[in-house]
Amino acid sequence: MGWIIAIIVGGVAGWLASLVMNRDASMGIFWNIVVGIIGSILGNVIANAAFGLGGSIQEFSLTGLIIAIVGAIVLLGIVNLVQRGRVR
């Protein structure tokens, strides 16, 4: 059951991050899920290192969703830097 929740939360986080970063038109549902899951991992690393916080993507919580969205936004910002040389 944890993997299903991870896919759903990852998809929502990736979709919201792609809307914030204006990349929604270039990404499909698969990439939204991938960005959301990788962003959640990245967000948890950042939250644990900086604030001592952390959320699990395998069980739903609002804190975990927010951390996943922030991590996905950071990930898309890094991708924008690599692809275009600037952050949108």
C-alpha cells in the first residue's frame, strides 16, 4: 500500500511543482510522478539537514506533501539551470 501512496503523492507533488515552474506543458503524468518522487527524496534530505524535519512519502501527511513539493521545485530549478542556463 505504501508504493501506491508514494505514486499518488509523487504525482501530485510533481504536478504542482511543474505548475509553479511553468513546465506543465512539457511534462506528462509519468514525469510528474518521477519528479515528485525524486523531489520528495531531495526535499527530505534538505529538510533533515537544515531543519531536522522529515516526512515519509509512503504515508500521507501534509508536512510530507509540502516537503515533496519544495523538493520537486528545487529539482525542476536544477533541471532548468542545466537545460537553459537560468531559472525561470
